[in-house]
Amino acid sequence: MEEMIYRIIAIIGLILIISGTLLISAKKKRVKRRYIYPLLIAGGICLEIYSIYIQDLIFIILQAVFIVTSIYGLIKYHEHKHK
């Protein structure tokens, strides 16, 4: 049962990251980037939880970098938006 919960968390993370990536690549004007970065961050956190559960060091590092990069993108978006 525990393993199934972590797999569900991983699936949710994948769905969030894929959704955010598709929204970025679609370049729709009506979809604001401020809504995309939280999807990427939440998805990264979900996959980080799963990677810690499976104890895969490379995946843990990859997800940590992805989360930091997404947070950086959100910060840069807000800085650009308020100028």
C-alpha cells in the first residue's frame, strides 16, 4: 500500500510537469506564466518525494535542480513583471 501511494505521488508529479511544459511550449497568450511555474514546482516536489522514496541519488539531484530552476524562473518572472 505504501509503495502505491508513492507511485501515485510520482504520477501526479509527472502530470503536473507535463502540463506545465505543454503550456510553455503552446505559447498561449491567455495562459500566464505565473500559473505555469507553480505546476512545475509542485510536480518537481512530487517527483522529489518519490525519488527519495526509491533512494535514487541521481534522480534526487535532478529533481532538486529542477525545483530550484523552476523557483528561479518564477522569481525572474515576478521581477520582470514588476519593472
